Amino acid sequence: MSDDHVPASNAERSTTPVPFFSIIVPTWNRPRQLRACLGALTGLEYPAARFEVIVVDDGSHPQLDATDFGRSDGRVTWLRQPNAGPAAARNTGAAKAQGEYLAFTDDDCVPAPAWLKGFARAFEHAPRAMIGGCTTNALPDNIYATASHVIVEAARAYFLSTHSQFQFFASNNLALPADLFRAMRGFDPSFRTSEDRDFCDRWVRGEHQLVYASDAVVHHCHELTLAGFWRQHFGYGRGAYRFHRARAMRGAGAFRPEFSFYRNVLGYPFVRTRDRRTASLAALFLLWQVANVAGFLWQGCRRETPR
């Protein structure tokens, strides 16, 4: 599905310019989390002249003031737009980006110091690929955040075991060539959730490569309550409906649930986790499915058409 890439020699690496990254961070009503994110980004172990940070305020109320986020830093550009969702905000940031590569993360994520180095190493071997990094759960004592994180792990493990390759990277930790992003018209702004699933599906259908970089690490600080967990996965269900409808419009055929997927994911807490809260996690996995199906059916009743 993609060309083979031969690792560069030491001599070649020494003359290869350091990639320039444009880091894009959409934000909405999370100033405290954004402050931690920006602190990590401006402290990255990467040449300061070879990356920029673009923050897109997606209609926060009250409106964010850049002066509230510490000292002025010429690498940070602030953009504002009426609330349109994270997909539209990422596209707004990408339109202003100057880098040859775009790197996406979210306002509730704290990238590790070597985050961009991990992406840069991956691009040495696969310069035209989409690179997905490793995302950790930074709130292990929050059972709802833990459950959401384990659900993603379980889904990724299932699809790797059945498809033998990556099919999807979350938009809170990925990087790709800017020209390919623009050629694909970016994220579909009609999606409020699952825009990354849709983009990755279009990427794979375009015969582009997905590469995992375990050393491009971000720590996800997604504070969730029971109500927040429900809203999140109800929203994911809505996004899943739109995603499968968009895939069908691209010729993938009608959506057919993979029941083996649901069996594997629901059993994941018992098989793979060693958490003292295994039973509670399993209960939240059941709630995840109920919320997901409810969102899917609710969106189906609306009959909206993706872009």
C-alpha cells in the first residue's frame, strides 16, 4: 500500500535538515488544561527555530486572553473562531501553518519533552506517512478516564490482531505532511466527534501509510465524571453513525457490526487489565456500549449528511 523506506545512513542524517513542525492545538473552555499543555510545548527538547505552536480558540466563553498564559513567546500564534468543533478548529490552524509537517494534540494533553523528536525519527524512515504516537492516561485514579483509555487500547489491539495493520490514530497525538493534509481538504468540519476516524479512513483509502511511533508520547489528562463519560461516548456514537454513512458514500458498503469486536472489547478488562477495579471497569464498558448505541441511533434519526 506504500513504498518501502530505507533508513538513512549516519552521514545522510548529519546533512538532513531538522523537520519544521507546526503544532496545532484546538481549545474550548479549558484554560487550566491549556496552560499545562502550552507549558509542555514551549519546553520541548527540539530546536526552537524548527517548530511553531498554533492555538485555535474555538469560541471559548469567556474568550481566552493570550496574556493570561505566561510570557509572550513568538512561537505561539493565537487564532479565534466562533464555536464550530475541533475538526474545524484544526483546519483553521492548518491553514495558517508554516511547517512542512503538522502535529496535532489537544488542550488536555501534555506532550513529553521528546515528543517531536519521536515524530522526526519516524519521518526519517517514512517521510510521507501519517505518524501516530503513544498516548498514556495521566489520570489513573479517575476510573472514568481509565475506562475510556482502556476502551481505546482494546479497540486498537482488536484491529491490529484482525487487520494486521493500523487503521486509525486519534487526533490528540498524530503528525503528517502538511501538503498531504491540505490535498485531502483536512478534517471534515461537519463531524463534531470521530473526525479523526473519518480522516484516517480517507487516508488509508488514498493508499497512504500509517506508522506508529512509541516514543512520540503525550499524557492525556481527560478529567471525567459519570455524566461526562456518558456524554463522551454518546457523542462518539453519533460520530460513528456519521462515519459509517460517510464510508458508505465512498463505496465501502453498508455498515455491518463486527460482533466479535464487541465481545473482545467487553472482555478486555478481565483478560488484559490487572486493575483492582476490574469489575467497575467492566460495568463502565457496558455503559459505554449503551451510550454508544444510543448516540448512534439518535444521530440516525437526524439523517444529516457528511460533507
